[in-house]
Amino acid sequence: MQVEDILDDMPTTPHERAELIEHLLEMIERLNQSIQRHEAYQNPDRLAIKQYAELRTKYVGQLDVLLNQFGLVVQMPDNPQPNV
């Protein structure tokens, strides 16, 4: 699912939107933990870290699309910290 794909199946009720927002936040949190865990390895797998970061960016983009409906904007730091 790409960032734009969320527009094809946009939740229609407040409850559905809340569930999707909650799911995206959980996935972002899990990816942050995975990135942090892989970075802590003595020999970090840079490809895995890159793939986790790309997936996290996609989920953040989807969250941004949803929150834009409420006039909110998601802003990621220039150098995202996995445990933030």
C-alpha cells in the first residue's frame, strides 16, 4: 500500500479513522523498535534498517493523509530518532 492508496479506501466514520490512526501509530512504533534493535547490533544490517525506515516513512505519509482531514500536519525530524 502506497501513501496514495489510503485515499482509495478512506475510512468513512470517525471510529474507522481512529482505528486506522491507531494501527499506523502501532506500526510506526514497531518499526522504530526494529530499527533501534538492528542499529544496536555489533554489525548492523544496513539493508534491513533502510527497509524498515522506508516502510516507516510510508506509514508516516499515510498518517499524514488521515490527519490532514483534521487540519493537522505530520512533520518528521531531519534526522529521525527511532525511540521518539
